[in-house]
Amino acid sequence: MTTRQYTYLNSIVAAMAGFLFGFDTVVISGANLPIKELWDTSPWFHGLFIMSMALWGTVLGALFGGLPTEKYGRKKVLFWIGVLYTVSALGSAFATDPYLFSFFRFIGGIGVGVSSVVAPTYIAEISTSSIRGRLVALYQFNIVFGILIAFLSNYFLIGFDGSNDWRWMLGVEAIPAIIYTLMVLRVPESPRWLITRRNNLAAAEKVLIDLGVPNPKEEIQIIIAVNENDSKSDDEPFFSNRLLKPIMLAFFIAFFNQISGINFILYYSPEILERAGLAAKESLFNSIAIGGINLIFTFVGLYLIDRMGRKLLLIIGSLGYILSLSMVSYAFYSSANPMFLMSFLLLFIAAHAMGQGAVIWVFISEIFPNKSRALGQSFGASVHWVFAALITLLTPIFLDKDKGVLRDDPWIIFAFFAVMMTFQLIWVLTKFPETKGVSLEEIQKRLGIN
């Protein structure tokens, strides 16, 4: 195996945490309506417990995932993520009431939150600047691959075991979770963590050699030199003037990611399509089309991110957001043909996949210094998931035909998302820095973190 193949293999294994992230996040879409009918819960209860409890676990995992990642290392935390996913999948499948179900979804959510901290951090730290974008974007690619497989799994499991179909939908996640947990045992620790947190230069040098770094001793000295400047502020809190610029950049890219409505559309796509006039089976099948477009255009984003750069992808994605969300809003407002609405939903997914979807985890993993990278990733992921949870909590009230507050006007929520994406475009054009092809240590200098 060549050193380049070794780097790709380790990145793919770490990125499998993203596959479980995507699968776990979206598999609930197939169980949504059966569970609502089974336990006859109110829209508020359904949104708060059944649908968004996993996201509150994700918020917790993202908030605190940086601490064990810094203390115990990237590899150990990657391993325990697999354990959490396995427990969550089996527990959710065998749950006997909505409270127990919500508890195990919460456990899986913790795994999702921690994975959004440690996996991009790990991949960024084992990559060279020329391929870092596409390797970290493998995490996002695996997220959308997991989403597609979850949609397919849900579709093919309909009618498998009658009223227990939803249990199988949730339980099958244990299979890839166990495979991932075993594979992660063979990946090396991050060399930057070994240097900055353990001062284990010999182990770090061996990993750098295995990863194909041309001058590992020189690379170690560069990391140590930048780290010495960072060490001057070891007693400084994370929320400080020194880190204000990357903190604000991480906040806004995460905020705009969720205020686009992406998780709302992925979670509730069958229900959204039913509201547009498609039958239940037909709407679930079209959800697979959403997953397929997501995967294809994430691959496009992965291909372009180190060629066109992060900023241009975000500009293209923002324009696609504004057009597609405006047309979806119009489709609901005018009761347009369901396939008209579906075509612009697919455009929305394509815009997200090659723009925000491809860029967010790469960008956040790049902009913080070595000693603060896991905490910075934790902050950005926390912002992302707080807004994801809030949107998932509130939007059932807008969709529910019988008990919702906007029973006949779901167009309003899509119009709101379109307006927010206009603000995203302005932010990208005026505030967003390009990080393509720049080493992590050089990005730190360019952002004035010294």
C-alpha cells in the first residue's frame, strides 16, 4: 500500500462516522408517521421527543465532544462513537414506549454530535494541504451516502414485518456501526495531537512517515514552532479576542447551514411531499431521489473543493438556495403540480450538497489553531446542531394538517429560508476567507491568530 493510499484509507475509516451520522439522522423519516400513529402523540410532543431528541443529544455531544477529543485523543473517541451508534440502533428498535425510544435516540444523537467534532478534526490533521479539502469532505460524502442508504433501507423495509417495519428500519444501523467500530481500531493517532498534547515526537514522526510526509522532522518543527506561539495563551479561555475571528466564522457558517432548512427537508421529506399531493408510498420513493441527488452533488463538491475553492462553492450554493426555496414556496402558495415542487426540492438539495454541505466541516476544521481545533470544531458543530434541533422542534407545527398553526400555509417557512439564504450570500461575498491549498499553520497566521 502506498503512503497516499494509506492516508485515504484512514480518512475513509474516520469518515465512516459520517455514514452513521447520515443514516442515524435520516432513518427516523421512515419511522416518523408509523410512530406518530402508534403512540398518538401531539405535534409538540412528537417534535420535542420523537423527532428532535436525537438532535438534543447531538447538541450535547457537539458541545462537550471537544474535551475528550483533546484529552484522550482522536482515535479513542472515534472508537466510542461506534459503540454509541450500536447501542442507540438496538435500543431504539426494541423500545416499548415513546420515552424509552427518545432516550436511545438521544444516545445516538450524542454519537452524531461527537462525530461532527472528532472526525473532521482527525482527517484535517492527517492530510496535506493539497488534498485536505477533498479528504475532509469525505466525511460529508459519507453523511449523504448514509442518508441515501437510510432512504433506500426505509423504502425496501416497508411491508417487511407489518406494524414493526419501523423497528427494522432503525435496528439495521447496528450492522455498519459494529463494522466501523472494529475498523477504527486500526487507524493511527493524529500526529498533531501526539505532538501538541503528548509531546510524543517519535510516534508522531512514524505516523507522518506512514502518511507520506516528505520531511517529517521539518514538519514536526513547524508544528512545534506554531504550537509554541499558541502555548503562550494556554490559560486564555476559548472565547477570547485572539480567537474572535475564527469563532465568528464558525458561528455564521454553521448558523446559515441550518437556517437553509436542510435538516427540515431531509427529516420531513415524505411528509412535505404528501402535503404537496403525493401518496405515502410515492413520497417515500421520491425521498430516495432526494438522497441520490444529495450523493451525486456532494461528489461534485468533493471534486471541486480543492480546485475551485471553498468560497466559490458557497456562492454557487447560495444562488441555488435562493432560487429553489423561492420556487418551493411559490409551489405551495399556488398549489402547483407536485412534480414542479419536487424538481425545485432536488435543486435545493444539489445546491446544498456542492455548497454548504461540502464546505462546512472542511472550513471549521481548518480555521482554528492546533491546540484549539477540537474545541473550535466543537463550537461550530454545537451551533450547527442547536439550530438543527430548534428547527426540527418547531417545524412539525407548520406541517401538521390537523393541529398545526399554519395548516394551509407551509409556503411561509420556505419563504423564510429563502430570505435567510440571501443574507448568507452577502456574508460569503463580504466576510468569507479562502483557505484552499493553505497549510493549517499558515491559515492560523493569515487569520491573525498569534
